[in-house]
Amino acid sequence: MIGTGAISHKHAEAYHNIGFRITVCTDVNEAAGRKFAARYGAEFVPTYQEVCRHPAVDYVDVCTFPNFRLEPIGICAENGKHVQVQKPIATNPDMARRMIETARRGGILLGVVSQHRFDDASLFLSRAIPAGRLGKLLQCDCYVKWWRSAEYYSRPIKGSWETEGGGALINQAIHQVDILRWLAGPVAEVFGMWQLGALHKIESEDVVNAVMRYANGATGVVQAATALWPGFTERTELHGTKGTAIISGDKLTAWDVENDSGEAAPVVKDFASGASDPMAISLEPFERQFRDFGEAIREGRKPAVSGEDGYAALEVVDAIYRSCRTGEKVTLAAAGAGA
């Protein structure tokens, strides 16, 4: 593992639960890295290059800020090590394209952590929507009205364009953008408006709104914020000519479909959400995604969430940012054809 910050502990716990062993780790903060290594039974090494070349490593999990991706992928490609990176795939589409091409040339797999694709709700909808159970999609939205404290943004790199690629949209709501892009299909055009540092002392957005038109003709709304006290459960809503599905947090909380039949919808009322606590999230979706990545390596296939998938979500985020900057509608190239 490269990077041993907060999210890396979720990864480590998930790996432990599915029987994967963390062989080696590194962090620019040596004390934190050594503490992580001791906790999870890994070897600590001083540099990421040593991780990428380590003979006992099958794949490298990059849990750094998204501005540091291409360097380890380049070394992993040279040494036949597959790579999985924490979301977002990168801070901008150009870097994401270079990452995908570097992995392709090196013959290694590149995966992007998007664990909510492995929630029971998302998996059910990924089968139900193509089967036509919602009918023709009309409106597909996500609302991520979260709260993050001043302490969360206390480091200057948090919410910065260079290191994190932006604020609430790219760092928090990109999960829901990815789910919409996966379930509703490519986005054709967007128009966005933002508030930069509305509450927090950051250079990027802590409030942003966008309207979208999908390639299939449906429309949608994306709302993302980290400034709304005390933080509210995120929702993804899909409305079709036959009915509606709503995901709240990580669960399907509504499935109202006219004359429905087929696989029973996993509707529940209890769910996990990172609305006010970034770590209040379930481990099981991580376990499912990491298991899939391991199986993809063994089977010689693409992982369920590939570099191209990570690029597709980032492409929508980037288009919204460009619209916010210019005040103009942005049309996505070939309706999000990918990298």
C-alpha cells in the first residue's frame, strides 16, 4: 500500500476480512507508515518505488491524494504489478488518460475504488434497469448535502485544485456521479454553478449544483456540498416511465414500480452514510470490490471498475467544473465515450 491515511485503514480491514495480506507499505510520514505496518503486519519501506518493485507484491493499492498516481503506475507497469487507486482516478482527465495508457502499454490492470457499485442496491439496479423494469429513464439525480468541519479542511492541501482536484464534487459526490453514469449511461451535456469557499477556507467549491442531459434523453440534477450542517444522507434517484428507485446512503430505500415482477428489490430502511463522518461507511462493498480485483488478476480480465470507468466519472466532474468556470453549457465529447 502506498499511503497510510484514514481511508487506508478501511482498505486494510477489508483485505483482512477477505484473506488478502498487506505485504509492504510506505508513507511520506514515516511514523504513521510504521504504525500502520505494525498494526497490519506489513513491512514498512521508505519509498513508493520499493513498494512497486517488491518481489512479494501482486498488486499495489494507491491510497494517496489523487495528484500522485502516474509515478507509481509507471514503475508498476515496468515491474508487472497491477494497480488499484483510491477515487477519484486523478485530478484531471489528461492525467487519467496517461494513467490508462501507461497501464495498457505495461500489460497491467488498473482499477479504481468505487465501492458503492458493489452495494446490494447498485447491483440490483444494474440488473433491473437494463431489464426495463423502470421503463424509459426520464430523470436521474444525486444529492450529496454533507458537512465537513473546519478541522477537516485545516491542511492547505485539502480542497485545493492542485492536490485534490477540487472540493465537494470530485472528492465526495464522485461516488454518486459514478453510480449515475453507470446506471443511466453517458452524459451528453451539463450546466453548473458553484460557490467557492462558501463556508470553509478553501479555494475550491463546497457547494455546487449542475443540471445534466444524458445521451438517452433523460435529464438530471447533481447537488454536492460539504457546507450543509449537520450533513444529510446522500440520495441517488432514478425515475422512469414505469416507476422510481431511490438509494439512500448505501441502501435501496424505495422501489415503487407499476405492475412490477421479477427479482425482489432489496428495500431496507437502515443504511450507512458519510454525511458528517467520512469513515461512517460499510466495509462489505470494499471487500466485494477487492475480491473482484483479485479475481480479475487471476482470470486475466478487466476488473469490474476499470481505469476507463474511473475516467468516465471524472469526465463528468470535469465538464461540470468547466461549465462553472465559464458560465456556459458544456457538451461532452461523443457523449462520454471514455478514454
